[in-house]
Amino acid sequence: MSPALLLRLEGGALFFCSLFFYHSLRGSWILFVALFLWPDILMLGYLLSPKLGSRLYNLVHSEILPVILATSSFALHQSSLLAFMLIWLGHIGIDRVLGFGLKYASSFKDTHLQRV
């Protein structure tokens, strides 16, 4: 199995797990849809420079910050933070399924999965 296929399968698992757990939280599906694309707003950094754009994009398209948010949500007993984290991870997962990986500073089209 190729690494690119494996990363896409992991993305699919992440997406479906986020949907399952969001449903288990009884989160609002209207909110899920409304917030699903929020990480893509940081692509606007590419208007200033590819380096800034790739850094901002990668910041919100890696699992690091959502995991920190999940830890905080458990520590603070805030299920709304957990719901937001699941929406965020769902977005990251579907991006991986579609082949949108983390970006290199050279170009928006250069990702760790493929050239898009």
C-alpha cells in the first residue's frame, strides 16, 4: 500500500470518527456545516506570501491544535470546545481524503501528499 493511499485512508478514518463522536455529543449539524470550512479562511495568507500562507494553512491543517483543544475541553468540562474540535478534525480528515496535504512554502499546489 502506498504512503499516499495510507494517508488518505487515515484521513477518511479521522473524518468518520469525527462524525461519529460529534453525533454522540448531540452537536448541532447546522453548526457543523457552518464551521466545517473555517480552517480554509487562513489560505488568505497566500495573498501576502506563499511562505506565510503555507505556515498559516499548516497551522490549522495539522492535528496538533485540535488535540490541544480537546485536552482543554476535557480539563474545563466544556463540551462546546470538544464539538468545535471534532468539526475541525473532520475538516482535516476530508482534506486528506481529497489529497490536500500540508503545504510547502514553494507553492500552494505543493503538498506532502501530491502536487494538486
